[in-house]
Amino acid sequence: MYRGLPPGLPRNWQASRLGKATMLQDSFNRKFNYLRLSVTEVCNFKCNYCLPDGYECHSRASTLTLRQTKTLLQAFALAGTKKVRLTGGEPSLRKELPDIVALCKATSGIDSIALTSNGYHLKRKLPRLIEAGLSALNLSADSLNPYTFSQITGSNSLDEVLRCVDLAFELGLKKVKLNAVLLKQYNGKQLQQFLNFIKDKPVTFRFIELMRTHDNALYFNQQHMPGQGIRTILENEGWTLQPKAVDAGPALEFCHPDYAGQIGLIMPYSKDFCASCNRLRVSADGKLHLCLFGEANDDLTPWLDEDDAAGLATYLTQRVLKKWQGHQLHQGRSGLTKHLAMLGG
Ligand code: SAM
Ligand code: SF4
């Protein structure tokens, strides 16, 4: 058993074994049944809001092995996690991705396995991922204009991403979403193009407000545009806000009777955004981040190396009590997050 207690634990903490599944709940009564797990920091794109110079390897930290990942998943499941999203960097670059999906599938309690990807070369890999148990897919498509797409991402692969959407449906995946980061001078005036796309396609296109990170402060000042402007246009054009499920995250979803698809809005700078936070994050090297923009993380590898899922589950239930009420982005503080490829967004 790991004996050196990580910082931040209550003094009376004991690695008592959890007999049955529990629920992660923080001191603001938020419940966490959703884990975002990064499976690699490496990326092959150069999105100008994330890795404008491409991926550069700075850390020597090693990526969790399959065995460590299995223990991690068991611990989170014991602590009530029901949904896992695999992310990165670019998760499809990890050779063992189908094995990781299969591990999620084999973990009792986890009933939703999602992937967020830039879609590159995913078409070839998708059948095996779905066979392994993948149940939901989010693809990044920051613009539907091929030129704008390549300006933003440094890649000419828009067609490939869009083919992947069709393939996902053909292969029977029910939940397919597209993500676009709102960027004033790139896709900021392309709403109509996005709307045309979802007229007959039952996908949710989600607009994510650009978040300021350590590395993109100048870019943020030039490109950030609040999602509220889009919301106003949508509501004026007959789109209605969908009621949220009790355990839903912070995204707002809108639908319209004339459209097969939906629009999602993720507005991290809006009031009370953090009140519906339902997720925890683990980096590819096994660090727990209570918040995407937190000032600290916890190394979980001591429990993973000991294969101590029950001990880790107990630790998580205690540790989550330290989660802050909200991020500090309004104060210009983005914590440890240099860019979102570090943690997976
Ligand atoms: N590489 C994959 C992809 O791009 O979909 C997964 C990792 S990426 C970090 C996850 C999501 O975070 C993507 O939808 C991406 O557009 C978004 N993202 C990255 N940096 C961001 C930022 N500074 N603000 C808002 N969203 C960001
Ligand atoms: Fe890579 Fe995703 Fe970051 Fe783009 S947003 S650079 S695809 S990690």
C-alpha cells in the first residue's frame, strides 16, 4: 500500500477499502460521474488556439500503461463514475486506443465510452473502436470551409473529418457531435454554414468559447468571442433551449423544428458555468486535475502501481472535497494549463 500521503489530504485520512460503489461529491454538492481521461499528450495538428507550433515534447513523464489504466478505471467506477471520455492530445495516435476502449467496456459501472478526436485517420480505426465498445464520438471541426479549417488547424483534412461523421452513423453510433471553437476572425461569421450542415444531419454542433490558457493569452485577446451573440441569433430565429437533465454538464443545447441536428453552446465565461460541473480529469501520465484550470494536481500512480483501486477510490472521495467552486479565468488565471492538449479540454 502506498504510504506517503499526497498533499491536501485530511489528517485523519485512511485508505479504508470501499465495500460498494459510492459517489464523488464535492463541498458544493456537485456530483462527479464523468471522467475525462487523456491517453496521450501528443498531437499531429497545429490548432492555432492550442498548439500553434505543433506538439513539442517537454516532459519526461510516461503515459499510463494498460495495467495502470485498468486500475484507474476500476477506482473511478467504484467511486460512481459512469461515463468516460478519452481525449488527448490526439487520442487516435495512441496505438492501444482500442484496448483502452475495451478496458472501459469491461469495467463494471461504466456505461458510456466517448472519444474526442480531430478525426485524422480515424475512419480506418473507427470500426475497431466501435467493436471494442465506443458509444459516442465528438469530432473537432472548427470550420466547414476547407480553407478556414486548414488556417485554424494546419491540416487539410476537413473532408476526412466529415466522412468520419457519416461512417460513424453507418456503423451504428447513435451519439455523434461536432465541436467548433468560436474564433472571431475565422469562423465567427460562418454560423449559417454550420446551420446548413445540420439541417438534415442529426448531429449536435457545439460551439465552444475560446478559453484563455497560459500559452494563448495574446491570441485569446484577438479571437475570443462570447457565445451569447450566437445564442441571441438562435433564439431570434426560433431555436429553443432544451431542458437539462439533472446530471447534465454545463453545455446548453438548442433545437429547431426545421433542423435534424442541434446546436450546443459551451460558455465557460458565463455566470454560474461551474455550478453544473460534473467531471474530473486525469492526464496521460496519471495526474488528477480537479479543474481544467486548477493550480495543482495529484499523482495517482502510487495507487495504480500497487493495483489498489479501492484505496484510490477512497482517496478520490476525500480529494474531491477540495475542488474549488469555480475557475479563475475571469481573473486571468488559467492555473497549470499551458494549453488544452495537456489535459484534453
Ligand atoms: N485533439 C482532439 C480534438 O481536437 O478534438 C482532442 C483534444 S482537444 C484539447 C479537445 C477539445 O478542446 C477540442 O474540441 C478543441 O477544439 C478544444 N480546445 C482546445 N484548446 C481550446 C481552447 N483554448 N479553448 C477552447 N477549446 C479548446
Ligand atoms: Fe491537437 Fe486537439 Fe489541440 Fe488541435 S485542439 S492542437 S487537434 S489537441
